Amino acid sequence: MNLTDEQLRIITHSGGHARVSAVAGSGKTTTMVARIGWLLQQGVQADRMMVLMFNKSARDSFAEKMHQQLSSVSRLLPEVRTFHSLGLRLVNSFTRRGALPHYRLVTEEYVQEKLARQVASEMYREERENQGWLAGEEVEEFLAFIDRVKSTVSEAAAVFNKLDLAARYSYFIRAYELFEKVRKERKIRFYADLIHEPLLAMLADDELAAWVADRVEHVIVDEYQDINEAQQQLLKILAGKRARVMVVGDVDQCIYEWRGARPEYITSRFQLDFPKPENYQLSYTFRYGHQLSLAANHLIAANRKRDRKLCISHETNTNTVITCLEEQRKQPVIGVLSEWRKGGRSLRDAVVLVRLFAQSVPVELALLEAGIPYRLEGNAQVFDCAEVLALTGYLQLALGNLADAEQPAREKMLTAMLSQPHLGIKREDMEVLVQNIAENPHDAVALLRNRSTSDLPPFIRKRFEETAGNWQWLAGSSPSGRADVFLKKIVQKLNLFEFYHNFSARSVTAENRVKTCQAFIDFAATQNVSVLQLLAKVAEFQHGGADPAEESLLITSVHRSKGLEWPLVILPGLEEGAFPFYRERESGVDDLEDERRLFYVALTRAIEQVVCIHPIDADFKRCIAKCCGKIPGPMVRASRFLYEANPGLSVGLGEILAEQDGDRTISADDTTIARQYIASVGARVQLTEDKKQEKTVESPSPEILEIHELGEGLRVWHHVFGAGTVLAIKDRKQGRLTVSFDDHGETVLLAGYAKLRPLS
């Protein structure tokens, strides 16, 4: 086994704690397994080591690699555990000691979901004076909230105040308290309790914590950037004063903040809880070539919450090609895959990664039309997702064809239609209504109107009346023009987009729904067909699915791709506002850094080729030609992350390094990272910087501007974004304004948080 000097230093580390900062594809599993082998050689017993992972698949993969790599070791190997399996062990021990009550562990998800629905519905109706119905999405959001609370040691109210949840979900706090009360009455535990309960018990009982601590000599934690507060505190107690803790992770891949992970754990918190650690780096990637390493380095350098490591391609790596393609009438994905298959490559070696699943809709439709088999992981396929189901149902209603669908399909479609917009009734009542309409589709309007006069709360009766009116309008519309025009009328008549924004738990969910509808409407526009022809096309696609045994293209989310790799990675929909996704509330620096880390993960999944598909953007073309990595202004269309990755310089310099052509010269506006990279690989390349005309130096004044002092055209300074110009005051009462920053483009800020200073 050929190991780098960096790996050898980590493997043979002796002394205290250690923090290993590893780039994507750096062989950290190989390094950690070799570390275990070295410790065994030094006489450390297997039961004096603790190896911790964050999920079962990672645990299984690590254990398999350990047994393969250390097959020649005659001694017993350490057990590899997940945090939750460790928690279960503690729960069992504490139960025997009487420190925790004897509860039954329930692993069936539906049991927890049923309890969550019950308590959340009770609090929801209580808050709304027994009116309304709890949507399934809100139950999912409440379940996520429960897990988030149990990833901390904080009260539910404190956790809620830190989350991106609308004020109308404040009932989650009381619902959580009721959930816990009922759970304890039933004497059951769920998955999240396995860490939360024993941790709280130890924090409340020093003797119990002391009984657990100091049992091992070495602790190794993989993917440390994914750790949350509860796991961090558990790790600290377990280590005690005896264990030497080595953690390995990549702060630039910290993308699970919605689960409680934060960059600070690896950048600063570790050294507070485990003092004076030795810091190591795994800076060589064995996955991709120079072009991609350079692009990743340029991109992530804009983040503040990180260590300043450089990702360097190992000399044995294959060349990795970065391609940027403009979105055209014909989806570029088809051409990319066609060339890939012409080269004798399999669809199994390719992946399409999306930020929002709505970005998969135009890709799916293009694949269906081209007859290219695919599978979607993490979301319903295009014609099974609720938004498209509802729209196709409304088209069927307009043509009088609701009765044509088979009963199960009809019920599924009707459920989507009656949920968008939602009638506000209980799930059981919805099921009865759907069944009645499915059995008598021609009486749909009458059935809805009858319910509007029934013994229901006034606001529910009003919704039934509005829905009946909308369905009557649709049934009498007899559309004869283009399908896309009629679809836009439906969206407007039903106020669908307004409904999504008002009734989605998170802005990202609302935007995903809106974009899904827009993608379907855009598809109808490109087809230039009537409603009848569009529905025929949909039926054709639905019945032309891929054979499960056939090789197919994977489409999934960037979040789901972490830890994986493919020869070909395709990233569609790289549009400013979509990736990075901007929430309705102020998108601050932390949000932007979260999104940038996500894009970094997306890029670094590739081995041979990464294809970035973006809207037509003349500025981006110029930036590529000039090897410029700065955003030129507020009106860019391509994602700012593409600008920041500086593909012009990254591709150009990457080609020179791959070809070892030191005679070529490359010019760029900023060569800082390029020079660092060249020095790291020991190459000789001629780099020159384009010296622009020196601008008048502006210096920020010390005073903070109040909202009443801000006006359009004012030059201001932000502590992160730098110099910029105020474009508009959106809301003086809220202090919301838009600023165009010289190097970061247009950003919406809140004056109270932004702390803008005047430039002079």
C-alpha cells in the first residue's frame, strides 16, 4: 500500500488528541484503518479502542474495509459502532442500574408518525379554536423538529427560535412537550432517544457520567463535520481524561446543518472540548484531476467558516474535465448522455444531481422524450409528484375526462387536486370525499357544493364554495388553445403559487413546488400542443417506463450524494436564486456559506467529468474567457458559484498541469489560489495578473447606519461582503433593503443585522 507522507504522520500519531482535516476523496478510510492497525501493533487492545460512525452504511463500509485491509493482523479487531448503537448500549446499561426507566424501543417509523400526528393535531386545533386540518407536510416538519430538539440539550422553545420556521408553527413547542409526555406514559423510546436520554441522564448525574468515562484509550470519529451537539457532549463524556480522541472530517462538506451539524464543531469547538490537539491535513484527493481541484479551491475560498486547506490532485489521478453548457430549447443532458454512451460508457456510471427536486422535472421530461431510462431517488417521479398530478387532473376535468382514469389512479389524482389548494379538512374526511367523487366524477361540483352548506366551520365552508366554483369553471372551459396558456390560467385562477407560499412549512418547499409547476408548464410550451395532445403525451410517457432490470441514469439530490462518486456528474439548473437557493427571509452570510458547501459537495462527486448546465449569461461567458472569478454585477443569471469556481482559470491551468506544458502562459484577474496550487504540486507555470486601473480607495466610516439613514445609491460597507451600493429600500419598517456588492452581487439584507457602514 502506497501512503503519502500526510497519511503516515496521521497513522503514527502519538501523544494527545488529533484533528484531521481531509479533502474530498482523500483516502481517509484507508488512513483511519491503517491507524487502527498501527495502534494494534503498538500493543493497544481492541477493546481499548472506540471507532464511531454516524450511520449504519458508513459503519458497514468501514468495518468491511478494516477486515480486508487488516486481514493479516492476527489480533482481535475493534468493534465499529454508530453513535446510536453506542447510545442503545448506554440505555441498556443505565436501565439495569436504575438510572433510566425500562421503556420499549420502537423502531417502526409509523408508530412515531402516528403519535406525532396525534399530538400535533391536538395542539394545532387548540391554537385555532378547533378549526382546520393538519397537513401531512406539517407532520413531517414536526417529526424533523422532534429530532432536531433531541440533537441538542436545549429546550424546545430555544431550538424553535433558532430554526427557519414560520411563526405559525410555534405550536410545535407545546406539541413537543405533549409528545414527550405521551411517549413516557406509553413507556416507549424512539431512535433519537437513544442518544438524548442517556446524555441528559449523565448531565444530571456526575457519578453516572464518571462511571461511563475513561473506559477506552483511543477514540476515532469519522465524518466529524456531521456531529451535532448531543453527540459532541456524549463524545466528551466518553473520552473523559483518559482517551485520546482523533477526529477526521471536512468542514467544507458540512451540509447537514438542518440536522444540527455546524462547521464550528470541527473548526473551533473540538479544541475547546479536547485541548491542544495536533492538527493534520489530508490534502491530496485520489478522486479527480487538477481542473476540478482548482475549481473546488476557488469556489470554497469564499467561505469564512473553514480551515484554509488546499485540495490537491494526486499525481496518479486521471484528468477530470469541467464542461459548462448553456440551457437550450433542447435539454443539454440528452446530448451529454448521447456522447457518453457513444464512447461505450454505461448510464450506471453517470448521475444527475439537483439542489431542488423541481430541477429534475425538465430533465425527466427530456429523458422520457428521448427514451433514456432513469430512476429518481428521494422524490416522486415527475407524473407521480403531487403538483403535476394536480395540474394533469385539472386538465382532465376541463376536458370532461376525469372518469377515464382507472379507480386507483383517479383517487390519487383527486387527492392531489383537492390538496392543492387544500380544503382544510381531516385526512379521514378527505378520503371519504375523494372516494365519493371518484365513484361519481360527473357530480364532482355538486358534491363539493353540498359540503359547503354542511355543518363545518365558516372558513372551511368558504373553501368548499371556492373549490366548487373553480371546478365548475374548469368543467365549463372547453380549452381549445395551447396547453401551456391554459395551465397558466389554472395556476392564476386557483392562486396555486400563493397557496404554496402560504401553506408550506419552509420557503424551500414552497419554491420547489412552484418551480415544479413552472417546469411542467415550460414543457407544455416547448411541445406547442393542445390540452388533449399534452395529456396524450403524458399517458405515453407514463406507459413507457423503464424496465427495472435495464441500466438507467440516477437522478438524486446533492444532499443524498455525499460520500459517493461517479465518473460523470451532471449539474442542471445552475441559476442564481436556485443554486444558491435564497429563502424568503434574509439570506445572510451563513445561508450563503451553507449553499456554497453544498455546491462544493456536488462538484467533488465527479471522477472523470462534471457538466454544469446554466442559463444563457453573457457575463459568465466573458468571465470564462478572461479567467475571472468575480461576480460582475447584480444581474447575473448563472449561479454565482460558477463564477466563484473560476472555470476559465481552473480549466486552463488544469490542462497545462495535465499536459505538463510549462511553456504556456495563463493570465487571470487573481492568481492567488493558482499560485498556491502550482507551488503545492511543484510545477512551473507562467502566470500573469491583469492589472486593472486602480480605483479610488474607499474607506468605511466607524459608525453603523440606521435604516432611516440609508438611501438608494449610497455606498456602504459590509463586514463580510465588502463594498456595495444600496439599490432599493424594500421595507423601512422591517429594515429590509437590497445592496449590490462589488464582489458578491445583489443581496437582500436586514439593516439591524447587516451593520452597514458608510464609505467615504
